[in-house]
Amino acid sequence: MLITCPECGHQVSDQAKTCPSCGIEIAGNVVPGNAGKPGNVVPGNAGKPGKTDKRQPRKGRTAITVLIVSFVIALILVLLGLYFMKNQEQKNELRAYENAMKSTEPLVLENYLDMYADAPGVHRDSIRLHLEALRRADTDWADALVSNSRYAFERFLKMHPQSIHSVEADIKIDSLDWVAALQTNTIESIQAYLNRHNDGAYYDEARAQLELLENQKVTADDRQMVIQTCTAYFNALAQMDEGAIAAAVAPVMTSFLHRSNATKDDVIQYMEKLHEADITQMTFTPNGDWDIEKFMLGEGRQLFKAIFTVAQHMERSDESRETSAVYKVTAVVSPDGRITELNMKRSVQP
């Protein structure tokens, strides 16, 4: 008679040795009185006459199961590998993007665009804008160098404060301001440089120059002393006062009317020659155009240099002769009120 295979459920003869479908033993392993009922196999008696073991594995099914499990595991490993690889690529791209955005080198940005063609569009757009800004900054820097003016470098710094050229631009401005201050070379111009560049490359030099200029500054007392000394000399010259001449000039003058190492006797000799026989009266009148400078000679020594014009007026018995002249005078005066150098030349005809 036909029975149901207790293993696979197919119909099989109860006289068959094995199930043609699954291969389990049939003959002698069906519980009497239960033919045709599935699952009537004596547990633990597989291979024994009259009993069937449901836990008996099949070689073919086991191989398929192992294969499926292995495939699933391999697939999971591949997917995990792809995930971690993709994740690492994203991290690398993000790191490269952040570094490129901080960089001021166009080559770094160009390398990013070449290496990460599949990067997020917002990243690539930001890099392109940054690269364009760097190239524009390079162009503006070249223009500033050609101009080489304070305005050009200040404009560049205003437009590109984060440029790699910003430090060089500050150095250029510092140098230009120092050159301009020296060209004027006044207390005001040097002080202006110091106020603007308190950490400039020329700060110490500017401080020294300012101190020198302040020491060279002609005070009101200095000016009065020089004017009085020079006026006294020309009054003595006009009045032929040898004592006043001796008091106004140094014992040895560096230069007198372009004569080196002149003495008061040389001055007196000139005075006598100046007063020609037909001159009855002579006056010298400074015109008030005093240009006075102070020079430091070291060790606290100083001299004053005065440039001015003086008008000479003469009364003559021979009225046909010259009665006036104007001279440009250059005189050097010591702090004790002595003329150490005096030269003059006729500058204007009457």
C-alpha cells in the first residue's frame, strides 16, 4: 500500500526500501497500524529495521545551506567593505576640501578639483570661487607692484586682507613712508612716521633721527643770538669798529670770503679796503630773511648756520659812483656768539 514519506511527504510504497524522493529508508521503519500517516517514524532508530530518524541530515541539503550562508556572509562583508571605503573617501574629500578652502595657493585648489571630480557640487563651487579670488588677488598684487605707491598697496590690503601678499604690502608701505619722511626730514614728518608705524622696520632709526632733529631745532633764544651776532658784525664793519669786529668773529675763522684760517686781522684789512676814500658813511641792513639751522658736532658741540641777505648803503662824495648793493651772506656762528665762517656774494644790483 502507499504511505506518506515521514521525511519529505511524498507518496511511497510501504514495501519500498527507500523513498525515491529523499532517500530515507522506508522498509521496516513504519510503525505498524499507522501506514499512510506522515511522521510515524521511530526517533533515534534511523538505519535500524522498522524505525526512522527524522534528525538524519541530508548531504545535498547541507551543502546548499552552507553555500547560501557563505554567500550571504561574503555579500555582507563586501557591502561593509564598500560602506567603509565610501565613508573613508568622503572623509578624505571633506578633509581635502577644508584644507583647500584654508589655502592661499592656487595649485592646492586646482589639485582638489582634479582629484575630486565627484565631490559635492557645493564643495566644488566653493573651491572655484576661492580659486578665482586668489587669481584676482595675484593680478591686483602685480598692479600694486607696478604702481609702487602707498595708495596702491593700501587698496590691495583693503580688497585682499587675507592674501599671502598682505605682509609684503605692509612692508612696502612702511618703506615708502620712511622714504617720504626722510625726504622732508622734519620733526613733524619723522613723528608722523613713528605714529603710523610703531612697530615698523625703521622705528629705531626714526627715533634716532627725531632726537637729532630735536637737538638741531633752533629755539627762539638761538635765533636771537645768531641774528644779534651777525647784525653786530655788519654794524662794526660799517662803522669801522675794530673792537666790535674782534668781539664778533672767532680768533681763527674756518673761512672768510673763501679764505681759509682767516684771523680778525684779515677781517679788519677787508673792512679798511671796503671803506674807500670817497665814502663818507656806510650802513648794512639785514633784510630779515633769516634761514637758520643748528648742527650737532658730537660731544654736545653745536654750530648755527645762517643764510640771509643784507643791503649795503653808501654815501659818497662822488655821487656818480655806486651807492648801494645787496649781498647774500652765509655765516656760521658758534654758541658763544662768534662768527667762525662768513662768505658773501653780490646778489642784486641796485
